Amino acid sequence: MITATMVPADALIRRLSSYIKENFKEVSPPEWALVAKTGPMKERVPDEPTEWWYIRAASIMRKIYIEGKIGTSSLRTIYGGAARRGSAPNRFTKAPGHANRLIMRQLEKAGLLHRVKGGRILSGKGRSLMDRMSMEVFKEVSEINPELKKYLGK
């Protein structure tokens, strides 16, 4: 069985974000997401101001699939980065938790995540969605690289 760890992350996240945007009306960016930066270490808003919400939702689902239970604090560290401070040395800064928390609530409302003590995990619906998307991405990648077809078991 092909899992999310066996396919390229960027291809999986791109495919999953477009699927979430088309099929889950519960997951949608608020008005402020169009002008918000994704962290204090960023200088500008994202290049795709309407798409970053769905890309982050897909990325959060992939992180939860791989690592298991994750809370907002862990996501703040994962999406954090080096803040430039002029002539002073760079320093690590955590990302804000509000957007990640809202995305996890929306994914929970869509039935893709479950809340547990200490964070959230994927529901059965979310896990099957990740496996299905992973298989689709793997089939696309294996057409480009025929040597990977041996992992399909055919």
C-alpha cells in the first residue's frame, strides 16, 4: 500500500489542497487571510493570497498523517523560521498559532480530523483520503519514472 511517506511531499500537498478546495466547503479562508503574513519572520504576504490557506490545510494533514497526534504548539514550531533582525544575528521565531488552529477546527468540522487530548489526529475519512491521494500521486510519478512501477505490485 502506498502511503504519504512514499510520494513527493510537494506533489501530494498540491493535489490534496486542490481537492480540499473543491470538495470541502467547511474549509475556507477568512477575510483577513488575504492580507495576513504567515509569520513574524516573513516580510510579505504569500505570493498566492487565495491559495495559501488550502496549501497549509493539506500540509497540516500530511504532518498529522506522518507524525500522529499534533497540537497547535507543535505546528507553531514546524512552520516557524529564522527572523532577520538587521545587523543582529538571526533568531528562530515560532509562527502564529491562530491560522493553524482555525484550519484544524475547519478540518475537524469537515470530518477529516478528530480532537484528542494533547492535539488532533486524522479520522478514518481523513486517513483514507490521504491514502487515495498518495496512490494517485504515486501513479503520476511512476509514469514519469517507470522504475517505480515495481512498487505498485503489478
